[in-house]
Amino acid sequence: MRDKTNKLNNMDPDPATTSSSLIARAGQIMTVIITLGLVSMISSMLVSESLSGDAAQINHAGALRMMAIRISRAHLIDTTNEKQEVATEVKAFEKQLTQLFSGGLTSARENPLIESHYQTILSLWEKLKQQEQNTPVYSYDQFVSMLDQLVSLLQKESEKKLSMLRLIQGISLLSILVVAFVVLFRLNRSVVTPLKQLVEVASQAGQGNFELKANDSADNELGVLARTINQMSSQLKTTYQNFEERVAQKTNELIQTNQSLDFLYRVARHLSSNDFSYSKPKITNELETILREGKIIISVTSENFFSRQDIIIQQTFDSDLCLLTHRFPLKKHQHTFGYINWQTPKDYSIKEWQTLALKAVADIISTAIELEKQRSSQNRLLIMEERAVIARELHDSLAQSLSYLKVQMSLLTKKIQKDVPKEQITDTMDDIKQGINSAYLQLRELLTTFRLKLDDPSLENALQGTVTEFSSKLTHAISLDYQIPQNYFSANQEIHILQIVREALSNIQRHANATQAGVSISMQENEVVVEVWDNGKGIDKVTQTYGHFGLSIMQERANSLNSKVEIHPRNPKGTSIIVKLNAKRTNYLEV
């Protein structure tokens, strides 16, 4: 824009230096107005100065007239005193007559008529002085009449000058009005109207309408400004159109990004609740819809392979079908599970957002596959651990009871064969019955333990149900203090903790004879502390009769949690069973 403006300035002459410049025209108008004012003022001053002394001349002429009348009347009185007064009046009259036109800037004698009349008066005065005293009175009356005519001529001359002054002022005022009208007319045509047009163009440009143009034919500053504004308007129109295109492009990109993010969210949510094999067709169809071009084939290998090098996006060309295949690896932690194959026409140019979307989908699918493999491995491990626990519990409880019964049966058989007394046979049979009852009770406990499951995903709710169950069996309330956040334990940890608590409460039911009991699970110094307490008769550490097989079962489950069972006596009576474990909060999204 600046370069084009410079070119325009180089092409057009500086309007301030031309005769059509508004500044030059304003100077010319000011010069004309000032000249008219000066001429009017000077002319008025000259006329006013020419009027200076006219009033005095008229007054002197009027005084001469009065003196002439007095002299004429004095000749009628023939006394000595009167003659002396006449002589004095005559001298004064002559002096004032000779000095009549001595004052003022200009003399009235320059007027030929006044000069002629004045000379007539002078000659007539000389004749009157040369006449004798018997001069008729009418001669003085004629002289007075001549003086009166002189006064009239002087008044007319003064009025003529005043008329000239009025004429000069009127012409000056009319000239100034004409000049002002012409200036206002040309100002409206050459300044006000173009300025209004420029303001309208600027206002429309501010509203985004760049079609309106200013009249740039004037060869002055406004013409240069109009051409510049027109050029700027054209450039702004181009820039505005470019911005609109860019905004539209960015809007489309944002819409596409939002659609991609929404698709990725739906993919992640679907994979979090379903297996990949079930979600694969739906993901493929939606991915083809999002990409708007080509075909998607997701291939997963039966066995993932390990690679220490990063796998880049591969491209292969099928000459028979004229298709270009872009391969995006399903890779996680150096393990590659397969590829996302995107087949597009040969001449199709893939966009950046499509590549990013495919990479993100590949990463989500890789994460889902790895999570499935981890869950599968974890489930197999849990099953193996649970089987080992079941085997140990069967061995420590039911298997030993059956072995004891087998020994008792052998002993009973030998006693019968030896025909021992009936009392000994009865004692052995009682031992067998007691062993059978004990084995039956152990079998029921094992079945209850093996059938236990967490229908409610909350460990706190499961513990609350267990506490309610054993409270009804013990005929007294059992308190529960659970201070661990939700979803803190893994499923394996929740099962083992619940089994330990149930086994401890079962031992309290069978052996403690307690009136109070409680379960507490809290966090102490980065450790989870599980405590089951009662106020019963306590435990004999020497005979280890408390709990029978229950202690070994709890210890086996504590070992699976990398912990151990601690048994402490309570004051004043009772027992506290404590299990401490370092459990980290479960993060199901972590791979």
C-alpha cells in the first residue's frame, strides 16, 4: 500500500504548489477581501479628510452673511459711533473673507463654480468699498444674496463628498458580499461536498462496504485525498476478502478439528467399555466418514512383535487399482500390534489433520489393545493366585480334617477286628462324628468364601454388607470406619481385603465371646491400615487355638498383598488384628 501511495504521489504534482490548490485559493480569496477592505478604508479616510474644515467654511460663510447684513444696516444710521463700528465690522469682514478657504485638507475653491462665485463676491466687495456712503442699500442686499448662494454651494459640495463616502462604503460592502457569496458557493462545491463524500466513503468502508468511490477529478488536496482513499478502499477490499477466506478456512479447520476430537472421544469411550474386536467395524466406518476419502483397513497381528526403532508411516502403490496405501502402525512401548491401512487414489493429497487424526486413532487403538492384553494377563495371574489360595485353604483345613478322619477310621477298624471293649469303640466313633461335623463346617466356610464376589464396585459398600451380616450373627452392632477414597484399590486388593475382614469377623463370632467389635480401614504414613478388633476373651499365643485355620488363611491372603497379619491384645481385654499394606491408587487408564 505504501509503495502504491508513493507512486501516486510521484505521478501527481504537489497540489500545494499549483494554482488549483485549496491553500492557494484561500490565499487569493483572503488577498481579494483584504484588498477590498483596504481600498474601502483608504477611500473612506480620504473622503473623510476632505470633509475636514467644510463645516467651518460653511459657518464662516454664514458669519460673513450676517456681518454683511449688519454693515448694510449700519450705513442707514449716520452717527459717529456707528461709522466707527462700521469700519470695525468692515475690517473684520475683510479678514474673514480672505481666510474663508484657509482651513481643511482640501479647499472648496478647487470647485470651479465655487471659485467663480467667490471671485464674484470679492469683486463685488471691492466695488462696495469704493462707493460712497450714499450707496443704495439694495447693493448690500445683492452682496448678501451672493454670500447666501456661496453658503449653499459649500453645503452642496460637502453633501457631495458625503454622498461619495456613502457610495464608496456601499460599493465596498456589496463587493465583499459578492466575494463572500462566490467563496461560499465555491467552498460548498469544491470543499464541503467532496468532504461529505469522503466521509461517506470512509463510513461505508468502516461498515465493510468498499464499493463506494469518491470523485477524484479535482486537481487539489481533496482530489489527492480522494484518490488515496479510493486506492486504500480497493486494497482494504482485497485484504478484507483475503481475511474472510482465511476466517472461513480457519472455521472449517476448527469444525474439522472438533469433529476429529469428538470422534476420538467416542472411540476412546467405546474402547474403554468394549473389546477391540467388537469395536473394530464401528471404528472403521466412522473413520472413513471422518476422512471423507478412501478406504480404511485395520489389521491386527495375532502376535505382536518388538522393535527398538520408531516405525514411520509407510506408503505403497498398487498399480493395478491405482491406489496409494498409507500405513499407520499400531505401536505402544516398542510393541507393534498391527497397522491402520488407508487406501486413497493416487492423485489424492492427504491433509495434515487427516494424518494427525489417523495417528491419534492408532495410538488409542494401541493403548486399548495393550490394556486388553494387560487385563488378560492380570486376570490369568489372579486366577492362578486364587487357585493357589484355594489349594492352600483346602490343604490346611478340609484336607487335614479328612486325613484325621482317615486315621480314625483305620483305628476304628483295628479296634473292631481286635474285639476291644465297646466303650473304646464308642469314643472313637464320637471322635469321627466330631471330625465329620468339623469338616462339614469347614466345607461350608470354604464354599461361602469361594462364592464371594463384589457385585457392588465400591469396597466400602461391600464391607458395610459384611458388617451388617455378622452383626445379625453376633446379636450386637459392629462399627465400620472407612477413610479411603473411592477406587483406591485394585480388584485383587479389594477381594483379599474383604476376605481377611470376613475371616476375622468369623473368628470373632466363633471364639471371642465379644460384646463389641469394629472394622477400621485408614491411611497412616502412606500405608493402608486394616484393623479388626473386639473386646472378647483374647487369644492364647502359646496354643494358637484362636481362629484355628482362620489365622493361616488370613496370613496367606496378606502374603498375596505383600503384607502380614499382626495380632495385638487390647486393653483391658480383646484382640486387634492389623494388616498394613503399601497400596497405590488404581489408575485404570495407565498403560
